[in-house]
Amino acid sequence: MANKIAKSYTIEPEIARYVSSTKGRRSASERVNELLKQGIKREQYELLEREAAAFFAREGDRTETYAFQKATRRTLERD
């Protein structure tokens, strides 16, 4: 189990009700951590999607795009 740090945050009543109604046998703290981890992952995936979209949307020099596509094909062929 990872080390935990005690922090104090204020949350909206609606969020507190949601956590309370969905925590099951877990503590509210465990449920909040689970929800935060899911939110962090979602945010990271969204950032990656934006970066990929920006990468492939570039006009002009497509050398990097072709190199990436070629490397991806080689990787997929190995698998």
C-alpha cells in the first residue's frame, strides 16, 4: 500500500452525497481517491489525444508523420 498524505479539502454537498452513496464498504477517502485517479487518467488521455491531433494536423513537412507511421507499422508487424 502506498504512503498516504493527510489533506483537507472542501467539497460541494452534491459531491459528498455522491461519494457517500457510491462508496459501498470502502471509506469515503478510498472512494474519493478512486474517483480522482479516474479523473486524472481521463485528463491524461484527453491531453494525449490533443497532442496527437496537433501532431497529425500539421501542414507542410510531413517527415515526422511518415516516420511515426513507419515505426508504428514495424511495431505492429512484430506483434
